[in-house]
Amino acid sequence: MNNAMKITLATVAAIVLLVLLLRDDSGSKPAPAPSDASAKTGEGSAERKPAERAELMVYCAAGIKGPVEAVAKQYEQEYGVEIHLQYDGSGTLLNSLQVAKQGDLFVSADRSYIEIARGKDLVDEALPVAHQHPVIAVSKGNPKKILTIKDLAREDVKVSLANPEAASVGKQIRKALAAAGEWDALKAAVENRGVFKPTVNQVANDIKLGAVDAGIIWDSTCAQYPDLEAVEAPVLEKEDCEITIGVLRFAKNPTAALRFARYLTAADRGLAAFKKDGYVPVKGDLWEETPELNFFSGGVNRPAIEKTLEEFKAREGCRIVTTYNGCGILVGQMRAGARPDAYLACDNSFADNVQDLFEPMTPVSAMEMIVLVQKGNPHGIKSLKDLANPGLKVGLGHPEQAAFGKLTKDLLAEEGLLDGIMKNCVSQAPAGDMLVNQMSAGSLDASICYIANAMSVKEKFEMIPIPNPKAKAFQPFQISKESKHPYLTARLRDAILSAKSQQRYKDAGFSWKAPANRGAHE
């Protein structure tokens, strides 16, 4: 056999071996590349196999089947993620979730079920979808001339209602009518000559088929039945309910679940299907497969929030471009045209002057200022007034560039110490970390900064408290009025307000000021 033939046979053998390696034992095609299924899993869940195609199990209130099913099919076609939908009344689905503890998402007909699920540790993030309220539904033309709730209890009227224990609309009806003193009479009428059904769709079908004369269903459900018309009842009209999608705590792939939830609630994707079917959708974020948030933060917050930001990015599958700086500098950038999605200021004083750009601020934390001196306190500094002693090299914050600089200037002016201490001031920095670095290098004898600035090197220095209530900064979180992703930004706020984040703030030297019961995923 000549050399050319040997080379040819060797090449063929190599190709055959490669083909065999790319096929499994049954001769099937190579497995598809992993998609969302290989992403980081949630707490207490197992990793999916890397080659497994992403799948999502969604529990959905029966009354909103139409738009959810349409959006699921659209998402499957666009991203190749299989969406398995299970329908029933919101209450029935919640009971099933408590027992099974399986699935990825729960779409409830009103937010109360999501809040109940959160209280039972079944749901983490919750995204609003659309609004609806109950109406009296009758056949076209309203042959029985039903105009009020009292008309439903007439002897000549047969009524179908959703079971309050199984369906959200039934629960809302019972709550509203009980408060108005009209529930008992209607309930008795339904028990005597009507029927209770487990889902709102079954009530609508009863009216459509003529099995009953009227029922109470969602206004959005009525809009989907051409043979029905709605009769508004004032007692029901104010029962506005928010359709909500929640990420289940035991979701095998929370990042994939959140991505579909973002798609379902995107103004230019899923919400269009809800609007088409007669719902009143929320504003919604604009859709991006991998959205990006621009986040401005005062430098003092950095040690408290960095890990939370990294976890949020991994879980949501988004990017965050973070700019840390002195708040005076950040405010200057915003006044020059910069528009971050969120702003976490060092102090309220540097949030107030850009409040016109943001939604109302949410308090997060507080941070005390201290006098930082070298280990052993060689210059015997005991209070602010000692910083005016001759020969000291003192570092302060820049009053126009940094929140702590402005607070320092106002504090020293109030105590009549500003002029004396400024004579010793050899550095005015836009960030407290810079002063700590200068002290580490030995170029400063003392400085006024935040506790957080010195926490990571506290063994090298001594901290002298400042007994003045004005020696404290308060850090608020703000969401831009112009953000393309206000709901995603709100979830970032909730992550920063979570219990896990709260502990990180305390470890970094902050005190906690956030409202109670804020924060979603733990």
C-alpha cells in the first residue's frame, strides 16, 4: 500500500470516528447547544443538564388564558423555549403550588394571590401585567333588563358565579358585596336557582349558552365574548385588580423564568396581546433580551451594594453599568444631560436637587461621619475642635463634589470651627476613600469621612465619633422618570432593600432606614 493510500484511509477513519463521537448510542443527532437551561439555578434547585433545552412550567389563571397562550406561542417561536401552561382558578392553582412545589411561574388574576404566595415562601419576584375589574355580564340586548346587583337576586333570574374559594373574581365579588351588605342575598339566590363554577370562563360560557341569565365576570373576559355585554355596577367597578406574574421560589431556572416574565410584561411584546383582548395593560418595560441599566451611585455605597448588584445581574440576565463617584460630580453629569435609570445618592441633599428627573425617593440607609486618626491617636485628637490645633494636616471632603464634603462644611460652620480647621486643611477630596488612602500613605494626620470609608482598614486607624445629629448622611434610591426599564429598575431597588442586602449594609457600617416589608428575592 503506497503512502497516498495510507493517508486517505487514515483521513476517512478520522472522519468516521468524529461522526461517531458526535452521535449518541441510539444514532440520534447531536444534542442542541444549551440555552437558558444552563444558567445559574435558584436556591435549593438542581442544575439542569447542560444540553437540555430550556422549558418552563407556567401556572395560569383560566380567565387570562387567551393572551398568555398567545404570548407563550410567540416566545416559543422566537426563542425556542418550550412553555407548558396549566390553567385553573387562581385559588386552586395556589393550593396546588403549596402541595406540588414545582413549576417556574404563576400568573394570577389579581395580585392578592401573589402576595399570599410570597407569604408562604412560594414566590420571589412579582411583575405587574394588566388591570381588570368585575362586571355583571348578560346576553346581548340584556333581555332580563338586569341593571343592578339587586336585580341578580330576583326570582326570575338565574345567576352563575365563580367560586370564591377557587377563582379570583369570585373572591373579589364576595369581598366587595359583603362590604356593601349585598353578598348574602346574592349567594342565597345562586344556591337556590343558580350555580357556582370553578373558573370565570365557565361562568361566561354559562351565560353564552343560555344556561343562566347573568353572571359576574371580569370586564376583560366579557370583552372576549361577542355574545355578551357588560353592565357596570359601582360597587364592583372600584375593585380594580392587577394581573400579576410571579417567579416561583422553586423554579429550576429563575433567569429563564424572569426572561419570559419580562417578555410577557414588555410594552412592545406581551402587553400588546393583553390590550388586544380588552385588558388595561400596565406601562411595561421595553423589550430587550439582555437589558442594560445605567446606575449612578455615591462612592460610599459601593461596599454595601456591589455583591447585591452582581447577584441581581446573574439572576435577571441583565447588565448594569455602574458609575461610582462623589454625588456632586454625579449631579453635575445629570444636569449636563446624563440620564441614569437609577441613582443611589450619598445623602438626601444631593438627591433633592435632581428630584425633577426621578420618581419619589425611597429611603435606604444612613451613615455616620467620624474623625479618622492614625492608630494610637498620636496627636491626641478627641473632638472636632482639636482639628484646628496648629501643625495638623487635615483632609476634608470637597463641598461641591461630595455629599460628605457639603455636610462637613455645614457642620463645621454651625459649630464655629470652619475657619480654624480650614487653615489645617491640605486636601479636599471628592470621595472619602481618597482621604483614607492619603492617611494610609501618611500624608494626613486626620480626616473627616464616613465610617464606611474606613471599615475595610479599621485596624490601621481609630475612629472618633462626632456627637452632632447633623454628622449623618441619609442615602435614598431614585428611579428615573425616563427609564426604558422602570420595572426592572424597581426590582433592582427591591434587591437593594432585601433582608440579605440589609445585612450587607450593616456589615459595611450603615444603619438601616428602608420601609418595612420592602424587597423581593432573598
